[in-house]
Amino acid sequence: MKAWYLLYCKPKSEVRAQQNLQIQEIETYLPLYKEQKKLRSGKTTEVKVPLFTNYLFIRFDPKVVPVSRIHSTRGVSQIVGCKEKMTPLDDELIESIRFNVTKQLNEAIPDEFFMKGDEVRFIDGPFKNIEGVFDEKSGEKRCFVLLKIMGQMKRVHVVDEFVEKISA
């Protein structure tokens, strides 16, 4: 039965892995968001970058498509959680990310609002209504949040506008 799985790609190879998997007729999803990038000339431009650096979602049936075929695809490192028994992702999670990935708020949250260890909730974006722990600020408009994914705490790089502090 087809299900969604998380795929870890080689550094900066998400697009390459996606293209090679699509050639093999394996369904993929690489969530992208627009980010403002400052150029040396002082101008800014919008670029599309992966929401999850080095990660890609794939949908396939392990009984039909051998895992070794995916692992040997150019740009692919490994399927996350693929030791003894593979753990599929919830279809609703993927649909939620797809639905919310392009939404953005108009105002950024001030830098001093968060402290390391603060509990936060996503108010928009692909993780809307999911709770996590603030880790640290990253640049002008982004931050790192720790999320519990597949039984482990994972550090996610997100737009700081998408999170709010949970009141104690």
C-alpha cells in the first residue's frame, strides 16, 4: 500500500533527488517557500528554497518498489527511520503542509519575544496548530524550533512569523 515517507537527501541535492525519483515514476513532494535574499549590491530578490533543508517527501509502496532502488538514486542518502520497519507519515500531515506552505503573515515577531526553551505553537504555515520548543533565532526572519517527529526531537528552520509563544 502506498504511503508517504521522509527521505534524507545529500547536501543541497533535494531537487536532484526529486528529479531522479520522478524519472522512476515515484511520487515526490518538495515543499518550497519564498525567501528574501540580499544581494551584494544592496538589492533584495525573492528565491525559492526548500522548507526542510536536505529533506524530501516520497510516496511509494515498499512491496512494489524496492527500498534499495530508492537508496541508490542520485541525490538520495536514506529513508528516515528505515532500519527494521519503515514508519509511514500521516497523509493529513502532508496535506496540511501542502495547504499551508504558501501562507505568510504580514508582521514579524520581535527578536526579544522568544527565549531558548519557550514553548511555542505554530499559528500559520505548514505546521499550523502544532506545538514545539523555541531553540534559537536564525537571521532576520527565521528561527529554529524543536518538534517531536517520529518519536524524536528534530530541529526545524522556520519563518518566525509562523510561531507564537504559549502562555504559561
